[in-house]
Amino acid sequence: MKSVRIGAGLGFYGDAWAPIAATLERGEVQYIGSDHLSELTLAILQKDRMKDPTAGYTRDLVPMLTSLWPAARRQGVKFLLNAGGLNPQGAAAALSAEFSKRGWQAKIAVVSGDGVLDRLDELHASGDTLAHLDTGADIAEVRERMLFANAYLGARPLVDTLRQGADIVLTGRVADAALFMAPLIHEFDWAWDDWQKLAQALTVGHLLECSGQGSGGNFNAYGGEHGWQSIPDYPHLGYPIAEVSANGTAVITKAPGTGGRVDFDTLRQQLLYEVHNPHRYVSPDVVLDMGTLALTDLGKDRVEVKGASGLPRTDTLKIVGGYADGWAGSATIGYCWPEAYRKAQATERIVRQLLDERKLDYEEIHTEYIGLDSLHGPLADTSRADELNEVYLRMVVRTPDKRLAEAFPRQIPWLGLSGPPTASGFSGIEPARALLGLWPTLARRELIESRITVTVTET
């Protein structure tokens, strides 16, 4: 029976690509799917684009493929990457220029059409409310401040590029799993209404989309012989690989000689990652019910995955928009034992009192004590706070006025000599940061998919 092997690429912008080299050398894959985007990443790329209109794609794309392409070319491996971000055409131009300079040949495809900022009014006028997906708020509240808006596309346009012989597929915002679904649909010629096979493909994509998290990275089991401490060779952890048969059954593994572990426990943790309802995991191509899945640990870093149930795709696509949401000012100052926490608390009270006296009015003031509650927040155990060796007080303010944001950290430095004792580690006068709010919403898919374009050029 024919099978296809797909390897995981990056799981986020800035992830390591050395494990991909190991997959290319020893993993016997035909495809690499590389996920560079999150909703936060789009906000970062928007800030880049505001400084430079030619930017807006992930800057790791060119150095990564420059490093990996010679091995990929030798092995005949194709790449699918959403590194195009907010500017997939710009990403393709930068990559083509580098390849041409080196004399490398490749068919580079670009999938466009996910950017809908200029079409929001059109979509709204056609009947889509574009209300906030979580709160139901009216988009009119932020419409004039919107800076980007991108729909999550599915696998179909990616399949089109592969059928045109693309070696490298660059996209903007597509569903993460679509990067892995497309090669399977293309290779096996699965029908777009074969919901069971599409559900299997979505499962495979979801298991591979987070790089090393599918092979023991970020493994959150505590203690015992199978806890996170038992994951072997973190420095050389291998990214997962899926070997998929024409009936959709998959075996998840990794390249020989790499670190990490693929077993029932590591894989089921990734399966449930970022899943709100395992019986209705919605993607642009199919709705997955994970309740019928069977994961069978075959040993030796191999887990069989089959039995996914699929429901027809929805009539809408998700859009994520970003809008200007004011400015943040921040400052951090540390205190050491004894009574480090009490000193930090006293400093917070002093700062708040001065803000009131000086009539510096902020929309929001956020306080956290690094070393105590910066990660757990209100769930932190504070019963032994007085015993801490050191605590860093971090305060962040939000305001629509950039000048107010810049004024905030200036309230802190004098406390180094004129406040509670043993202050150290002051972060300095940090510049104000522009804030971007996120606006998730839905729109009818036919209004978006009718504008998708696919281009394939050769270097």
C-alpha cells in the first residue's frame, strides 16, 4: 500500500530548524510542513510592516531554507510554510532573490487571498456581522482602528499548488493543519467530501503542527519514570514524522538517532493541545470528532493513529483581525531577602500613591511579582512568600496616550536609593509599546474563497 511520510517543521516564529535537518537526513520524508504563525505572530509582523512596507513575513524563512534546501533538494522533499504572514508575495520575492543569487532552482508557489482588511466593509454590507467571536461586540467599536484582518484558509489552494509541481509553497494565514493535510489529499487524491479521511488528515496535521511538542518537548507529566524528566536527549530532540497510508491510518514516529520520545502519553498531550471541544474540532476543511480515535503504542517511538470521525465543513471561515489598542508603559525592579516580597509590595503601593497624586490616569494597571505569581497569577501559592530569596516587581500600564505610557517608568528609578532597601535589577526607562488588540470573527467562506489566488514561479 502506498504511504506518504510528512515531517514537522517549525512550531512558531523563531523555532529551531536543526531538527528538520535530521529529518531530511534520516527521516525518509517527502514533505515538510512548517508552521510559523500564531495570532500573536501576526501582531508582531504588523509592527514590522508599519516600519517597513516590504516586511510582514517571518524573517526566519530565508535563512532557514537557505540552510535546509540543499539537503531537501537531494532528497526530493517539498516544503509547505505559512511564513508568508501578512506579505506572502514579499516572502516569495525575498526567497527567490536568495535562491537566484545562489543559482538554485525551485518552483515557488504563493497562496494569497487570506488578507481581507480592505474587504471588511464589503463583507459587512453583504450580511456578515463580523461581531467579536467571544464577546459578540460590534465591529464598529474598532473598525477605524483595524490594521490587519486575515481569514484562515484551508488545504484546497495548497493542493492546487502541489498539482502544479510546486517545490515550496508559501502562504499567509492558513489553518495550521492545512500545511500537512494538503500533501495527503494531493498524493491520495482524496475527495473534498470524504469526511473520514479528511478527519484523519486533520488529526495528523494537528499532531505535527507544534514541532517538538509532538515528540516529548514541553511534556507536562510530573515525576515518575515516565515524567518530563525521562524524556531523553533534549538537546537533540527530533521533530515528529507521520507515515500515512491511503486509508488514512497513520504511524507517528521520528527520525532515528534523535532525542525525544514518541509514545501514547506524549502524543495524546499534543492531541488535546488548544482543543476546546474534542468532539467538534473545527477546521476550514472538516470538523473532527476525536472521540472515536484510537492511539496504539507500537513501541520504539511509533504510535498508530486511526479511527477519526469527520463532519462536513462549516459554511464560515474564521477571521482574525488586529486593531490599534493604545500604549503600554512598564517597569521592573527587584528586591532581595530578607522580606523581599514585602518590599516589593510596599513599592507598588508607593507607585500607585504617586500616580494618584500626580494625576497620571491610566486605563489599567497590572502588577505581578516575578518569582511568586507571574505565571500562576491568582492561583499562586503565597503561603511562603516571606521566605523568598528574591522578588521582582513588574508593573504595566495601559493608556491611549503615548506620552502617559512613556511617563510611567520614570516614576520608578528614584526608589533605588529612596525607597525600601536592597533594590536592584531595575530594568531602566523602557520605551512605550504600541498595543494591538485581536478581533476574532466569522465570515461566509464563499465570499473569501472566491478571491484566493495561486501563483507558481520558477527561480
